[in-house]
Amino acid sequence: MARPTTAKLDQARIRAAALALVDAEGLEGLSMRRLATALDVSAASLYFHYATKDELLEAVAADILAKVDTSAFSSGWEPGVRAWARSLRAALAAHPRLVPVLSHAPGRRADALQRADDIQGGLVAAGWPPREATMIGAAAKYLVFGAALGSFAEGFAADPEVYADRYPHLGQAHRLAARAAEVDRESFDFALEQLIAGLRARYAREMS
């Protein structure tokens, strides 16, 4: 009987295994030695593809952020900001333990710089002054990454006795955790729409 063959080691397989480790155990659970064990290869073979763990994590981050949508800026600044912010939040929500890496500035990565250029270009093309376009991009990222840091709804205990008598305005807080995904999603959308509404009013004043 022929011996089973090990799947060819390539960069895509390495990144997928690294992401699986981080998703399961957090960034502290990823080391090149542990990753080599998971892939049934030697640690030295990993370094042939990625010189350092940080380089590998940047490549994993690039894979995730490649799903972020900036194409809607071609339809205007409002749909552009909305689609970009929502798709960025979805990417972060899918891999919350990787958020510290995903939050890095674009640096010199061509893919990240292209997205930043798309956002800045879309806002400026719509009439926003370059300085304000930069601040809009920053404000939206603050909102998204703030939402990604943790669940608001899951922060409340499911035991109604925690709130009884002592916190009269939190009488329904024990219900939040069971609907965490819904509450967090709708709260993010509410905040995003308030940001866009404020920008819309400012835009109307500046363009009049």
C-alpha cells in the first residue's frame, strides 16, 4: 500500500493554519514551532516561506483585509463610507483575536495603501477637502475598531437578580447577552448612520 502523502507546503497553507491557530487560541497561541507541529513539518521549512512570525501575521492580515470593499465609493461618498465600514467590521468580527494585527496602519503594504488611496480618492472626488477626507477615514476606522474590541451586549450578566432593586434603569439588561450579535450589529449600524448623517449636514453646509 502506498504511503499517504503530505500536502505540499506553500504559503497559502501556512497562512490558513496560522489563522486557525490564532482564531482558536489567540495571538499568544501562535509560534512558528507550534505552527510547524500543526502542519507536520519542520520549523525550518516555515522560515523558507516567511522570515519571521510578524511577516507571516502581516500576510494573514492582508488575506483578511482583501475582503474589505471600497468599490462603492464610485457611487458616491455616502455609499462608499457605508459599504467600506460594514465590510471592515465584518472582516474584524470574523477574526476578533487578530484585531490587534488588523488595526495596524497601512505601512508599506501595497494592498492596504491601495484601499487607503481608494477611500481618500473617493472622498476627495465627491468634493471633500483632502484634510477632511483624511479625518472622515480616521473617524470611520475609530468607529469600526472600537466596535471590534468587544461586545457591548455580552458585557451584561444574564441573571436578572444582578440588576434588581439596585439598578432600576437596567431592568432588561439581563436579556442583552442572549441577543448579543443582533444588539451589537444594530448598535454599530446606528452609530455609523449617525456619523454619516452628521457628515451629510456638514457636506451640505460646505457645498452650498
